Amino acid sequence: MFHHVKELQFNARVTEPDPQFARLLLEQFGGGNGELKAAMQYFVQAFGCRQAYPKEYDLLMDIATEEFSHLEIVGATIQMLLGPINGELKNAVETNPVVKLADGKRSGKEEYIHHALSHPEFLVLTGGSPSVTNSQGVPWSGSYVNANGDLTVDLRSNIGAESRAKIVYEYLMKFTEDPLVHESLRFLMTREIAHFQQFSAALANIQPNFPPGVLQGDPRFTHAYFNMSNGAEVRGPWNQGQGPWAEGEWTYVDDPITTVRQTQGLTTMNETAPYSNDEVETANKKLAKMRHTEVSQAVPEGENQWSEYAGPKSPRVKKVS
């Protein structure tokens, strides 16, 4: 159950209208890394966690709800940055500057479009209010939402989403000199950092969580790094020394072309991981059983309900035949 509280989580303020920046800020309203995308992504992911992972469900729903509040902050800021445009569109008199769009005067049209989000369909379709699009007028899409039904995968997607949203706010702050808008953007950017930390902590709380999903990788290839470019050899923690595994080190394949040919297309390549296929199969079965138990035991047989309600229970309503 959602309950709208009329006060914003953070008080959005602007010093003066700035339609040009309002257009840029639309990216965080209806763009691929914006607040609506984040809210819907975490909201959708939460359904799969409700019974099997109730703590993570609570986390996802809390952050999804906060993202909706951030969408409200962004929308309020955009509306204030647009200033009197919405009102001017309601004033259908010849002195209305919108009339310039239809009187054939090139300078007037260019001036007004420049100050009204730079795409004229904004005026025609939304009447000078925020639209569920990105800064270029591309409509928001459900394809922005990443929800894979595996909590470790979803949390990694969310960590990436928060990182991308954070950097967009960081860039946006370079395009406005309004100190009050800066204050709102800094708040929103900081909450992306907080959510990044929360999702990271939730991922670390799930053990084991590597690799994502259930099935382990083929031991011939999990610890292999293929040098796929010419020139000076470049080494780093991604291709030498200890990797992200409990045991084993990277195997550096310096000449992948020769290796592919000598191993009949890698089909006869030796294992690079310090464990065998039999051990992988054992690990697959163990983790599959663990995840299956976590999910299946949380779902009751027969009648099921989503919520338990506090307070005295109402008597059952009997059918009258």
C-alpha cells in the first residue's frame, strides 16, 4: 500500500527558470538511467524475493519507494525550471509568445524552441510539463528494467544502475550554476552512493554469491585470460595472480591463435582452475539444492497469501444462496 506524503523528501528549489537545463534534467525523469527506471527495476525485482528472501524484499521495496520520491523531486524541479511556459500555453491571445511558433517568423520560432526544451513536440504533447522521456524526447521503455529472477544477478544490476545514475547527476551538475538546483542534485547523487553501498552489502550477505546464478563455470576456461591484441604485454590483477575465486590463479594465454589450433578449438585445453569437472558437478548440485530449498520452502502448499494484517481479524463473509 502506497501513501503519498505531500512534502518532498528533499525540498526542491530553483533560483530562476531555466528551460534548457530542464530539458537535460529530463534524462533523470524518463531516461534509461533515471529515477523511474530505478524505481520500476527494484519494484519488479522485489516480487521474487517476497517469500524466499523477505529481508532483501524489504530492502528492494524501501529503495524502490525512495526512488519514486526522487522522481517526484526531479519532476518538481523540472516544472519550476520551466517557469511560466505552462501558463503561457493557456493564454491563447495574440501577444502569447507561443503564437510565434505559427506566425512564420523564423527568429521567434527558433527563440522559443530554444527556451522550451528544444523539441517542439514537448509543447504540443505535454503543455510545458515534465514528460516521461529522456532529454531527446525518446519515450521511457520497460526494456530499461533489468530483473532476472536471481537475487545475486539482480543486485549486481542494481549496483551498476546506481553507479550510472550517480555519474549522470555528477555530469548534470556541470551544466547549471543555480545553487539551489545544485543542492537538490547533490542530494540525489548522494543517495545513489548510499543505495550502491546498501546493494553491495546485501550481495555480500548472500553466500556463496560467485559466480552469479547457480551453475559453476567450465574449469578449462574460468581461470583463463586470452591476450586478444598485438603489441606490448599488459598485465594486471585481471590476468595474473589471485582471481576472485576461493583458490587458483589466472592462466595467461599469450598466443590464443596457436592455443586454439593446438587444442582443436579449445576442446582439448587443459583445466586452468584447480578443480575438476566432477568437483564442478558436485558444486552445481549443492548450490542448486540450496537455492531450491531457500525458495521452495518459503512457498506454502495450497492456499497462499501475500500479507498478514495487524489488528483484529474480520469474520469470514459467508455466501448467501
